[in-house]
Amino acid sequence: MARNLLQGSYAGRVWFVNARRDCVAGQLAFRTIAQLPDAPDLAVICTPAATVPGLITELGVQGCRAAIIITAGLDAPGPDGHSLAEATRVAARLGGVRVLGPNCVGLLSPGLGLNASFAHRAANAGPLAFIAQSGALTTALLDWACARDIGFSHFISLGNALDVGFPDLLAHLATDTATRAILLYIESVSDGPRFLAAASAAARHKPVIVIKSGRAPEGARAAASHTGALAGADDIYDAAFRRAGLLRVDTLRQLFGAAETLTRCRPVRGDRLAIVTNGGGPAILATDAFGAAGGHLSVLSPNTLASLDAFLPTIWSHGDPVDIAGDAQPDRYAESLRVTLADPQVDAVLLVHAPTAIVPAEQIAAACVPVIAASDRAVLTCWIGGEAVEAARHCCTAAGLPVFETPEEAIEGFLLARHQTRLRQALQSPPERVVPFSADLCRDLRTLVAPVLAAGRQWLTEPEAKSVLALAGIPVVQTVTTRNAAEAVAAARQVGWPVVLKVLSPDITHKSDVGGVVLNLPDAAALESAVGAIKQAVGHHCPQARIEGFSVQRMVDRSTAQELILGLATDATFGRFALFGSGGKAVEVLADKAVELLPLDRSSATALIARTRVSRLLAGYRDQPPADLTAIAACLLRLSLLAEALPELCELDINPLLADEQGVVALDARIRLGTLRSTADA
Amino acid sequence: MARNLLQGSYAGRVWFVNARRDCVAGQLAFRTIAQLPDAPDLAVICTPAATVPGLITELGVQGCRAAIIITAGLDAPGPDGHSLAEATRVAARLGGVRVLGPNCVGLLSPGLGLNASFAHRAANAGPLAFIAQSGALTTALLDWACARDIGFSHFISLGNALDVGFPDLLAHLATDTATRAILLYIESVSDGPRFLAAASAAARHKPVIVIKSGRAPEGARAAASHTGALAGADDIYDAAFRRAGLLRVDTLRQLFGAAETLTRCRPVRGDRLAIVTNGGGPAILATDAFGAAGGHLSVLSPNTLASLDAFLPTIWSHGDPVDIAGDAQPDRYAESLRVTLADPQVDAVLLVHAPTAIVPAEQIAAACVPVIAASDRAVLTCWIGGEAVEAARHCCTAAGLPVFETPEEAIEGFLLARHQTRLRQALQSPPERVVPFSADLCRDLRTLVAPVLAAGRQWLTEPEAKSVLALAGIPVVQTVTTRNAAEAVAAARQVGWPVVLKVLSPDITHKSDVGGVVLNLPDAAALESAVGAIKQAVGHHCPQARIEGFSVQRMVDRSTAQELILGLATDATFGRFALFGSGGKAVEVLADKAVELLPLDRSSATALIARTRVSRLLAGYRDQPPADLTAIAACLLRLSLLAEALPELCELDINPLLADEQGVVALDARIRLGTLRSTADA
């Protein structure tokens, strides 16, 4: 630590404090913090765990406002029974000291010459900020970046984050002029709303890329609703990152690629990529990867084709990819690149080279660099191979160009750069205005659930849930609560035959699993026998369940309608979210769903629908007309407003919501109230 | 070329022939092939295109049996109007000369010291064979491999492959003792059956990995059947590689990884991978990648845990991944690795290291190498970073260990090695015996289609198609052909109400698209009015269509049954294949399908079903019992046998086949006969 602090070009003074030594790293050391001549701007603590809380208190008294705790082992209990970490947190709060760590590698701010870390090497100064929850990844990325001449504004190891976390650092880096882009390695987020706020603000200013580990689903979630059970923790992280405008990558290789792209790639203005190459194979691989992501190569303009024809050998590809043949000399590369970059149909160029015996790759790189410098378009380079292309890679890196090792990774770089441009544009459009429920409606909704809350019940009955939905403006099938067969028959006459009969029991959540639902009852005789059948089946499957009666509803026969699920549930970290997907009995087997954090607006509701497979069916096919997508999106929007009106609403399933060209109707609904708990508590 | 030939350690003689020079590359040259003192074993031709056919003839006369044509441009016409390539092919066949190329980089066989290529560098000798259809990828992989000390038995650039292609080379390499594994870069396969035969034989002996480019779907295929339209060309390549036992990778990075794994990784005996690491973050990334592929880390035995407890610091992870903490010294690494490798619960170990300031990575590598050498288990290593881990990587490479740069790529390496072991085991089990249709049944089938062929018709009517299926043992709904409303009513009385009415027209393939189908007709009045409605609708949509009558079938009401599609179609390269998937009207929108080349057996039919999403529904869920999977697989098997019995059968759709717990029934079927043409000709 001491060597790193002294070896950097840090312009300020560095003082050492050591209780036992006079001298640290060749410098005189103070015995105590109190002896320091002034309050330090930053303290770095690498002392035994038990000493940490006291040192933080002393630093606070001294007027120091920031400390990095490198020390690990603060989970151990302190003298008062609380953990040392807790004692440290209290000391920090009382003393007004902000703390990074404990158990971290430290902080590097190369622009200041500050290396307050025990990393094995220093970082280069540059435009990237990196914040990591893993020390090992910190040093690994640092080492990788140095080899590629990638520099950093700040390089921060979070450690156990007892005080300073992602939100504080993101808030700072959002407006830090030395930082052009931010990379995050996240294992978990503790305070969802604060994280979202800070990440959104940062992403509004600059690209923020995240790699999140711990994708493996934790043990089955004890959720009582389909919505809660269907949405995995990782889906919610995905939704949170999307909501904040962060781009998630899946692998360390992609994170490396993102660092390369964000550091070096010029802004990409449009989708039209051209490839200039000396080899068909690599160009096809790049084209495949681009096509798999939905991309289409640029269509070169006739002028460009004519210009290329004028000097390229006749076997050139006569289109994009611009394959200039294996025997290409540097001037052929440079001229092809110049002509292609000048085409108004081209937004960016990917240069792909495979080594040949004709000419060393670095001569080609040297010829191309000035051509690229003279253009304002984004150019990405891919030099495939080993030793033969090393010098070319260095040449391009030195010229500030993005360099990739494989065609597919270069395409990922282009897509990331393109995504960032789109995101910038999207963030500039004004947010959609959503009109909340009226005060009257909110009052009516509260009146409806008040008796349930007063009775201490969590689950609304099916008819209660449908009343809530109806009030919120979501079409529901008429449903009557009855206590026995006679009442059921009367109700059926009221709603009209045929009917559906369902058991009403506070102890049964999945009615059809226990024989508690009979469809399509044509007359009184069938209805009466169904009452008996349900009693018997439920008695068999759930002998302990209390049967309070039966709900009767008109059988809805919309045979070509899609069965959908719409739901709300609560995530422990990020709060309430909406789920949309294929519904019906097979909902969990199909697992065709997408989630989005609340609140929704019309465009996020529409995008949510579009992320499912069932959306392709909803769009219509053959003689099947499109379903009323506007009505479905309106339901999602109303669920979001309903959640706003009822803070106690913690789980809601509408399954199925039937949707066809005539509109939508909810056939079944379940609503759970509670304090705002996570689904994991359900 | 001359320099490469002379610079290698080739022990035989090298003669040069040049029409104008006395001396080539410092050696005396003959003027003509006829002057050569003997027949060369191999000729390498780098002369102008026009001279090539004549030279091949001269070589044949001289007794030479093998030539490499480096020359490009043989597509140009020769003096007789045919292309130079065609003239060369004829000359080669007449002269008995096998030809590699033209337009190729050549051939390197480092074990022989032979470098008959114009690659920019020589290859190291080693166990890998590489065959590529792209010159650029040849040199790129060569360069990459040299930097990683990966060696080759044969390194072959195919060029335009006018004679020698993948089948010849695969057949040779299958039994070549110098070749332990084969890598292929394929752009297209010309002779599907020959390729399949040779690739299957090779994969039986050693791992064959393929990267296939050109995934982008070509323009819409003009297929008249759903089966033909649903199966993309790339799906068929996938099926062909799977059938032959080849493993397909998607990116150049994965091909590089495969080369590393196949060259260096010991056989992996089981699925239980343990991770030994100095950093939590990288280990979680590896665990995530493993989990995403369905893998589970090993559960360490109590003995192992106790042994590790004895010397690891208390903060170690106490399980797999074995996180030995960031301050691990070489001896802690070595001992942890030794203990983990000795655990009988562990089949393979992945060592993941991130650089630290504690100790140089190469000291850790040096300490671990002897421990690994003393074990017989597979060990993969991952050294993340740049300069700080270079020496450690070299140390492991020199020790013959697989080295990866990221945790996810190391996991891919493990999975590939594991896949190879499984494949070896699977190939050792005897093939399933499939009983073909009896001679009587085949004769009956031929009798059924004979009138259609005689009439020169391609499409069977729906009732004809159903008769064929019924004869083949596939349950079909009873269907009667009628000419008018009166006959239709009589037929309905015969099959039983309610009925389905469909138009019969040789000009209509997708009946429901043109209003040619009416479901669920309860009585004669409804049926008669449906006849009128169909006539009107068809007259409106297809005024030119000839209406020959109506088919009448019993309305099948199996409301909980799944609608499936089963089909056969013909691929231009690989011949006939079967398709299975979600059926019904939305078949193309759902695009939930899988394909398999014919012939099928019971296990490949079952595997085909399992590759679709609908298979999860067929397995049963909630109160929905499992569908009769055996009956579905039997239908697929019978389709395969039907195709064998009827070589003229080129397209077949069963859509839908209803499947539930009671079995299966085909509601609609379409069959096209023809000469064995590709679907692209349809």
C-alpha cells in the first residue's frame, strides 16, 4: 500500500501513522492520528480489524471526511457484542467520515496520480471508471487493460461496502468530467431504489455497462402467485438495468470488449455497417454475427461501387462486405477504406484482416490509420491471428482505434456503440405523461379493500379481486358469489347459461389443481352435480380446506382468443414489478414471460408485451385477426396505476386474460394485500 | 511457395519446373514436366490459369498422382468454351491425378516437414488437423495457433475444391494416427450424403469440431409445405452435423477454444467439476456459465473439506468453488489443488487465477504443474489479465495444460471435453434396430400412389394423403370425399355429426387461408349452408381455383389435446428430413420446431420431440396428464419408414396431429410426390 501511494505521481503529501514503527516505506511515521499536523483528505486503513472502529472515530475527531478500509475480517464480533463492521458504521456516521470498504483492494485515480490500493500494478489515466464488488476482478481487469493501453479515471474496489456503495459512486461519476463511461461488476444490489436513481442519472450522462454475476436461480421461491413464481431474481435485475438505461453484458470477454469500445470507438450514427476485408471467411463470420443480431450490412452506393471497380482486381466482391482479395497491398486497403468511408450510405466501417505472406499487417495498419483519421465515421478493426498481427494491433491501439481479435467480437463492439447512440437519443425525448387514477377512484378502491384489511385477511376472494379490477377499468367476466347449489343455480340464471363454477375457499390458491373448477355447465342439473363433484374432489385433495361457497360466472367462449397472464409482484430489492406472458393452466410450463419494474407508461407496457413469444400470436396470423394490443397495454398501465393507488397490493395475478380482436376480459384474478414485503417472504 | 517448400525439414527431394527460368529459389529448374527424372509424389502448380489443364495432363502422363493447384481464376472460359476448371477436372480424371484447390493456400504437413503453401509462416507439428474452405481463416488460425504453441498434423486449405473435398480428407484423417482431432471451417457442403458418411466415420474415431458460416437465411424458400418452409438451411446443417457426431461451434473464439481443449485437455470422465480459485468474482462467473449450461459443481466429500480446513485460512469458501482467498501463496494453491484432485467426487478441476500483488502468477503455475502431472484427472487453467499472467500461461502451455483467458471460455472448454467423452460412449453402444415396413405394406403403398403418379399429379388429395397415412399405421380421422352438398350430407350421416367440411381443389394448398374450411357443423342445414359459404369464399379469394368437391370428416373434440405438426421435406444437399413441432394454424408464427435427417429410429425420434418447447406441454402439467409420447414417436418413426417405402415422397405435412393421453390422430395431411428434388425447386 505504502509503495503504491509513494510510487504514483500524487502531488499532495502522504503521511504515515503507525503505532509501533517510526518509519514506514522509508518515511517517518506518526504514532497516532491525533499527531497529524492537519486533517487528511483521505485516510487508508490497513490495521488489524479490532482497531478499525476506534481509528474511524479518531479520524472523525481529526476532521478527516473520507477513509478506505483495506482490512478484512470486520464480520468478527467487537467488544460490545455487535460486529466490528457495525461499530465501524456507527463511528463513521457519528464522526462524519465516509468509508470505502472494508475488505477491498482500494482505489486508483490515475488522473490525480493516486494509487491507494494494493493492486499489483498502477492504472493508466484514461476515460473509463470501473467499480467492482470483487477484488479479484479488479486486479484482473486492471492487468488486462494495461496490456491494451486502456486507461481509467477511477478504479474502485467496493469490498463489503459498509458505507459507500454503487449509488454514491454512480452519483459522483455521472458528472465527473474525467469519466466518459462507467463499467460495473455487480454481485448484488442492496438498496434497489437508490441504485436505480443513481444509475439512471449516470446513464443519462454517459454509457454505463454492467456485468452481474450470480445468475443461478436460488432455491425455489415460495411465492403464492404465478407472477411471483415466474419472475426469477435475475429477470428483475435485467428489468432494473433496462429501466435505468444500463447495458448488461454476460461474460468477462464482453466486458473487455465493452471497455475497448467505450474507450476508443467514435459515436456510431446509424445502423449501416460496411466491412472491408482481405478474406471471405472472416467477413462471412462477421456478417453472420451481425445478421444474428438483426443487422444488415450497408448497401454501397453506385458511385462507391464504380470507384472501387476502378482500382480493385476484378475478383473483388462487388458489394458489402468489400472483399479486396488476399493479395491486397497497403495502398489497396487504404484506398478501399477511403472510398467506403466516403459513401453516404455507410455509417461505420469494420476492417477485418487475416495475415498473409504478401505484406506485414503493420504496414497495412500504418497505411489505414491516416485514412481513418481523415474521416469522422466510426471505424472498428479486427486483426485475426497471433504474432503476425501484434504490431498492427499496437499501431491501431496507439492511434486510438478499437481493436478486436475475432470478427464476432468486433460486431459486438459495433452493436454496443450503436446501442449507446440510440440510448442517448431515447433519453433526449421527453418522458410520456401518465394520468394517475382520480382521487375519487382511489378512494373507491380503498373503500373496497378496507374490510379485507380490517379483517386481517391477505387474500381477496375471487369476486373481491374482480371488483377491484373492474373498478380499475379492467374488463372482467361477471361473477356471483353463492353459498350453496340453490344459490348457484339462481346466480346462473342471472348471468346466463352456460356457466363456470369455482370453489371459494380461503385455503385454496390454485383451484383447478384440486378439482375446484368445472367449466361449461349447461343447466341446473349439471350445475348441481358439479357442486357435489367439487366438494368431493376438494375434500379428497385438501381435507382441511374450508369451503365457503362457490363463484358462478358466465362461460366465456372466445375460442380463438389468446390466454394471457398479467400480474404484479414485489421483489425484495427493487420493489413492485409487472409481469406479462402466455397465460392459462400451462403458464409455468410455457414460461413465456417478461417483467418490467413499476411504474409503467404506455411505451414500456407495449415493449413489455413485445418481449414475449405470445406477442407474435397477438399480432395475428393467417385468418386470425390481430388482438386488441391497445387494450392489453391499457390493462398493464391500469395495473401500474392500481398499484400506485393501493400501496398494500403486493401480489396480483390475472390468469387468464382473454384477448382477441374484440378486446380483453379477465376470467380469473387473485390479489394479495400485505405490508410491502418481498415475494420471498410470501 | 518455393521458399516454404525448401525451408521446411522435408526429407524428400524438391524439383522445380519453369518454362522460362533456369533457376527458381536458388535451385536449377526443369523446363517441362516431361524432363523430370521421375514421377513426383506431389505437384504444386502456381502458373497462370490457362496453363493448368495442360499441366495436369502432363503430370498424369508422367505418373504423378496428386497435385495442389494454388492458381486462382479457373472460372474463366478455356479455349473450348468450357471453364478452365472443367477442363482441369477432365484432365485430372483422365490422367488419374487427384487435385487439391484451385485457388487455395495449399497444404502443410509439419510431421513430414512439408510446407506446400504460401502461408506467411510454418505450422508446428502436433495432433490437430484443420481443413478450411477459406484461405484467410487458414492463415489466421495458423498464426493464432503458433502463438499458443498448438501444433498440427495437417493444415489444409480447400480452395474451390474441384476434386478433393471434405469427404476425401475426412476419410483419410479418420484413421491417420498422427491426427487426434479435426477442425473444419465450412462455408457449404456440396455432396451431402458423401460428407455425412465420411464425417460420421471420422467422428467415430476422434473429435471433429466444425464452424459453419453463412447462417443468414437465404431469400424466402418457395416451399409449398409448412415443413419445407419452417426448416431453414442452417437447421438442416445443424441436423447433419448432429447426425454425423460433429460438434458445431458458433464463433472463431470458440473454435480457438476447441483447438486448445482438444490439443491439451485430458479426457473428462464425469460431470463433476470443481473450481479452485483465489477470487470470488471470477469463480461466480465460471459457476454462472456452468449453471447456464445445466452443470452443477461437484459436492466435495467430508474428507476433502476436513483436509482443506486443516491448512486454509478460516475465510475460505468451505465448498466448491474452493476460494482459497486473495493472499494465497504458491504452496496454498498446490496443496488445495492436490487435495481437490484426490477427491473421488471430483471428475475435473478448473484453476482460476486473478493477478495479485502477493506473488507472481508464474510461481503459482510452477507450483501447480507438478501436482497436476501427478494426477490423472483433467485440469483446465484460466489466468485472467494481461502481462501479469503471461508467464503463468506460458508455463502451463509448456506443461501441456489447457489455458483460457476468461472463466466462461474455460467452462466452454470443459463442456466440450465432456461432450467428447459422452459422444465416444454413445458411439460404442450398438445402433437401434428398426424393423422396416413389410414387402406387402410397401406394395400396398405403391398401389395407392400409382394412380397419382400415372396421372402426373404432384399433390395427393386430402383423402388420398390420409389413406397413405392410415396404411402406414398413423391414426387419421375418417374422411369422405364428396362432390356436392347432397353427397356431403350423406357422408356426414355416415361419419356422425358434428362434422368438418373442407374444400377439395387441386389449386388450393392452404385451405383455411381462403375460407375453404368450416368446423363443427351440427346438422344438414348447417352443412348445406357451409357448402355455399365455401364456394363463395373460395370464389372470392381464388377465382381461378377448380372446386372438385368437399371432404367431410367427423369433428374431433379433444379440447385439451396439443396441436402438433409432423412433416417430411427434402433438402437440396442432405436429402429428406423430418420436422416436428407445435402445429395448428399458428405453426409458422410459433416457429417452435426441430428437424432431424432421415432415417429416424426410436431414440432420434424421441430426441427430436424433446428439442421443442411444446414437448414441455406434452409432458403434462397441473391437472393435464402427459400426452402419449410413445404414440407421437411411433408416428415419426412410421413417417421415416414411409419415406423409405416411397422414394417419390418429397413433402408431407400432418397439421395438426392431435395428441393427448389417449393417443394421437391426424386431422389434416398433405403429401407431394415428385422426383427427388429439393424443396427449393418446389
